[in-house]
Amino acid sequence: MGCGDRYERVGQEALKKNYPQGVATNFTLTYTESQKEMTTLDSASSRVIAILKSPLNQDYDNQRFKYKVFPKGLQVDFFDDKNQKTVIKADYGIIYSQTNLMDLKGNVVIESHDGKKLETPQLYWDRKNKWIFTDDEFTFTNPEDGTVMEGKGMDFNRERTFLSAQKTFGIMTIKEEE
């Protein structure tokens, strides 16, 4: 009776500690894609589609709801079919493994090969559906036509062939077709 622990823990004391199953420093992960479906006997060429770099990665895939954290920031270099690079940088990132959703926070910047730039404090990327969106304020700079668009709330596909901006303002040039 004297050795039993019947003390009821509450608040911060009741929270269970989560420990990562792995921690990596100076982390680099290269995503590749093969040109065709391969069997175990095939040797086919593949191409790099993305490179993720971070000074620190904490892997919590040992939890019920799996995730990976990049508490010191990350950079992702994407390569399209023409091998043109788009770079995404953020101060903090978390990848939810089960939902394929990536949450980027703090000075999020996307710079494409053609000089277009998107800046926002937070950005979500649905990797499965190749969809990118934010409900925060953003600044989109397009040096091709000299426009700077600011607003709140934007979503677009990875190829940027579809773009929807909810509330916008700024300097925009509209080209008329002949």
C-alpha cells in the first residue's frame, strides 16, 4: 500500500513524452522516379524529381499519427520534366506521413527557374494531389511582366497551370490578345 502510485497526473505532467525514432543532422534526401516500371532484374534509368535538405530531421514515424519534423528549416529543390529547378525554403517544416501533407512555416519562399517568386509565412503542400495552398498573406513577384501581386489566400497546382488567389491587390499588367 505504501509503495503504490495512486497519484493522478494532470496538465503538463499527464502528457506522454514523444521521442523520435531517428534524428539526422545535415540531412539530404533525394527523390527519384524511374522512366518505366521496373522489376527486380531490370536496370533502367531514373531521374531526380526532388532533393530535400535540412540541418536537422526528427523522424516520429514510430507514433500512432506518423510525421517528420524539420525544426531548423529545410530546402526542397524540385525538377520538372525539362529538368528546370524550383526551390522552396522555409524556417520550419513538418511532413505528415499518413496524409502526405507538408506544412511549411516561417519565411516560406518559392522561387521558380524563370524568376517568379512567392513569399508567405505559411504554406501547405498536398503531395498526393500535387496541390499547394495558403490562407495567409502572400506576395507573388513575376519579373517577366513586372508585376507584384499581394493578397491573402492562394492555391495552385505544382505545375502552376491553375492558380486561384482569394483576396488580391498590387501592380498587375494585363496583356490583351490581338
